[in-house]
Amino acid sequence: MTLDDIFFLSRDAMVVTLLASAPMLLSGLLVGLIISVFQSVTQIQEITLTFVPKIVAVMVAFVVFLPWMVSVLLDFVEPLFGGFDKLVQ
């Protein structure tokens, strides 16, 4: 395994990690932004108002995007395990 192989493997691992976590992170970000605007407009400054909708949004995004996230992870891992003998040498 050369230094280039390690570089490309680590780069691909970071991209897969970002892709797999993006739906949950973006849904939490969007819900947080909407709630912040709502709190600014109505001047309701309840700190617990933000947590429950964010948690629900992240859980819904996880359930909805789980098949896609698994396919992204499998597309990364299957060739890795298939060519394991080449990586070890």
C-alpha cells in the first residue's frame, strides 16, 4: 500500500462520512434556523423550544434517509473488502 493509496482511501472515507451525515445535519440546521426566526419574530425566548423539534427532525431524517445512507456506506466498503489482499501487500 503506497502513500497515495492511503491518501485516496482517507479522502474517500471523509467524503462518505460527510455524505452519510449530511441529511441529519442539514435537517437539524434547517429546523434550528426556522425556530430561531420564529423566536425572533415572536420574542419567545424559551431555550427548550429548540431541542425537541431538532431531535424529531434528525430522527425523521435518519429514518427517511437510512436506505440511502446504507447504500453510500456499502458502495465504499464493498470494494475495500473486495480488494483487501491488494491493500495489505
